[in-house]
Amino acid sequence: MEHSAELVRRSERVFTPALHLYYPVAVASGRGTCVLSADGKHYLDFSSGLAVLNIGHNHPRVVAAARKQMESLIHTGGIYYNETTVAAAEKLVSITPAGLDMLFFSNSGAEAVEGAIKLARFVTERQGIISFTRAFHGRTLGALSVTTSSAAYRRRYHPLLPSVYQVPYPYCFRCPYRQSSDRCDLCCLHELEETLKHRIPAEETAAVLIEPFLGEGGYFPAPATFLKALRKLCDRHGILLIFDEVQSGMGRTGRWFAADHAGVVPDVMAVAKGIASGFPLSAVVARRSVMEKWPSGAHGTTFGGNPVSCAASLATVDAITEEGLLATALGRGTALLERLNQTIGCHPLVGQVRGFGYMVGIEFVTCDGFPNGSACEEVLAHCLKRGVILIGCGPERHVIRFIPPLNVSEEELESVLAILEEGVSALS
Ligand SMILES: Cc1ncc(COP(=O)(O)O)c(C=O)c1O
């Protein structure tokens, strides 16, 4: 039996079936964009380990920094201070949008979202949270209460957090109001205003939480006009604006954060995934004026700010900066969109290719324009067979997330594009 098949068999005996992995491939080692399976097969990982490995697998700087840190101190446990943890926090606030200059470290994306919600409720002394239909913010009960990318994630977990309301995400490709980008009356925003009029008053609303670039829900960037208007609405009512940049942050879009594309600064930001190149770390980052109202002991953690994760985070930010990876991803990302639009954009089953930098979504449609999960699955299967790991998203799993590491080589990119284009053209 192949090693991968044997490992899948052992996993199925020991892990709950609730744990879902994308592919039955056991990976033995990884470097950059390449991973080697336990069966000796080479793959190009264009999922970046689920949008985490923005500088690829086992970047030498990350490995060296983590190794060095492990030799001196592994754990602080919220008991004492450590230079590496403080330096990582200083580094992170130096790249987040201006004004977001204090943070709380935790371990996962969901934990950062939980922290952001707690912070907003605590400092505003209001209960209401407004999030967006299609959003994904994590699996813990608080984060799940604001997650609506798929009802499957919420099945049998009700009742969830009270005083949480959803309004439509500005997913313009499938505009719920049937408008077009050149004729948009920002109806999604009006819906939010209606919610404040009819469902929860503004003075009881703590925060509006949004992914500025929708991830799991379908890879769609919210229009800058919408985010700007949202900022104004929150200011008008004293509501905190929280951006979940867990997936879209840390250079993925060719800027440090998707917020930078829109030129909108939120009050609070959740950051995770790419922050430490695979080591568990996340952060709630916020304006000083907000954070200073969160007193000692109002939130806490045992593992958050782990020195080894923080060493990896410092190395990650330095690598992205010194290797000029933001500019590379931004420039090559634009060329990538042009290329994909030319090669597969006109295919009748491709509805839209969109994104910024190396955060690109390819949406598959049926001939009638409905989400086409089976076409997407067929292309993903073709790619996997040809040694390319790509993953889907969207409620019907009908969108490919094209998310290589920012330091992917031109040759790797070219070879994957050829395989992807071949997969699309083979669709009947
Ligand atoms: C935007 C966003 N928020 C939160 C999360 C939850 O992160 P984690 O799985 O680390 O808890 C994810 C995970 O995919 C995400 O994409």
C-alpha cells in the first residue's frame, strides 16, 4: 500500500470524521512552493497551506529564526516578558495601517476574531455585532455566530451568540440587488442602515465586522467605494469597524493588507494565517484609543505570543520586505489576471477571474450562470493529477483560490498556469 493511503487509513481510525482534509496526500517535506509526498511524488503547492505560507514552505530565514529561538526560550505562558514577543508586536504594528498601533497576540484566526468581538463589546458597552452573509470568520462559537459562508458550518450548533445580525456582502458578481458595477446604488449599505433602523439601534451596535476581501465565501474583494462608505457609516454612529484580514493579510494581495487597496483604516483588525509562516500566531490589532479601554485581565491567553512563533513572524515580515515580495506580487498579480482573463476568461463555464496580487479567485458557472461546483472540482482534480495543489471555496465550492506563495518562481507560475488552462479547456 502507498504511504499516503496507509496514513489516510491510520488517520481515519484516530481522528474524528469531523476533521476534513482536502486531499488524500501525505506530505513528507516542503520547501518553497514544492512539497514532496510520502509516496515520492512532487507537487507545487498553490494553496500555500491554506493561505498561510506566503513565503513558501520552510523558508530558510523562518527555519533559522525559529531554531535559534528554540535554543534559548520556547514558552512564556503569559507570566513574564520576552524580547522576541515584544519585537514581533512592534514589527506587526509597523506594517498594519497607520493608527493601528496596539495589539493582543493569540493563536488562531478564530481566536483573533473572538478577541476582536470581545474588545468591541467591552469598550463600546454595546452588544450588537453586524457581519456579512457569505463571510467566514472561524469555527469557535463566537466566530461561528458571525460566519455564514455555509449553513453546513452552523448546522446543529444553534443557538449561537445573540445580538448578531447579517447583511448582504457586496459580492457584485452576484449582486443581490441585480445591479452592475457601473450602476451601483450601494444597496448593501442601505440594507445595513435598514438593519440599524429596524433590527438593532446604532447606539446598541458595537461593531461591523467584514472581510475586506471575502475568502472562504468566494474570493471576492469588496469594492473600495463600499468600504469607504462603511467607514463613514461607522463613524457617524460610533460603531467600531473590524476588518478580518486573517486570509487577505500579510502581503497576500500585493500590499500588506487588503485595507491598503481601499485606503480605509478600520478600528480593529484580526490577523493570522500568514503572520508566522505556519507557526501558530494571530493578533487583534487596534487603535491605541480603543485598546487602552481594555483593562488588564479583560482578556488573556496561555500560548498567545509564543516566542518561537514570534521569531518566525519577525523573519516572515523581514523576508517579505527585503525580498521585495509585495511589489513582485502586485505586479505579477496584475499580469496574472490579464493572462487568465485572456486564456480562460472567455470560456463559457468561467464566470469571472478577479483579485489583487496573488489572491485570485476563478468562479465557475453553469451555462445559465449558476455556481458550477462540478466544473471547479473537475479542474482541481486535473491539477492534482498533474502535481498541482489548488483548492476551492464558495458555498458551492465553485471558485478556485489561486494563491501561490509570493516568492513563487516565474517558471513554477508558468507551468501551473499551463496545467490550469489545460484543465479548463478540457471542460465540456
Ligand atoms: C477570513 C478568516 N477569518 C478567520 C478564519 C479562521 O482562522 P483559523 O482557522 O486559524 O481559526 C479564517 C480561516 O480560514 C479566515 O479565512
